Amino acid sequence: MGRIKEYYMEIMEANDGKVPEELTIADIARMKELRIFNWQEYEREQEKVRVFKVKQENPREITKTAQTREYWEEELRKGKIRRASKGLQ
């Protein structure tokens, strides 16, 4: 079996037999590096990386609120709503 197919199967397994619609080849490669195949966990990790980069560039922009779990869950939910609304347009 090919490597991409193996990763595809792992992604399906981690996401209740479904493949996320937003998934790209770049995402598969990054998931492979991180060894995270659940889409929600992957998005959460990507958001943490993004906030970390912003924090390095603008240390005063990020407040302590950004470090709480609730913040990450809310950002994930907002991202899903944005993607869903883009699909409807």
C-alpha cells in the first residue's frame, strides 16, 4: 500500500470514518510530521502555532486569555463556521 493511502486510512480512522472536506495534501504532510490524524486536534495545533508566531512578532498583542482551553475551543468553532459560510457562498 502506498504511503499516502496509509495516511489517508489513518485520517479516516481518527475522524470516525470521514475525511475532512478542508483536507489538503499539505495538511496530510503536516499531520504526518506531527503524528496527529484527528482533524480537530490538528486544527487546534495549527492555531497554537499561528498564535505563537504572532506572539513572537507582537508580544503585547496576545493576552493571557489566549492560553486557556476555552479560547482554543471557541476559535476552532469560529473557524468551522467561517469555512461553512464560505462553502454556501
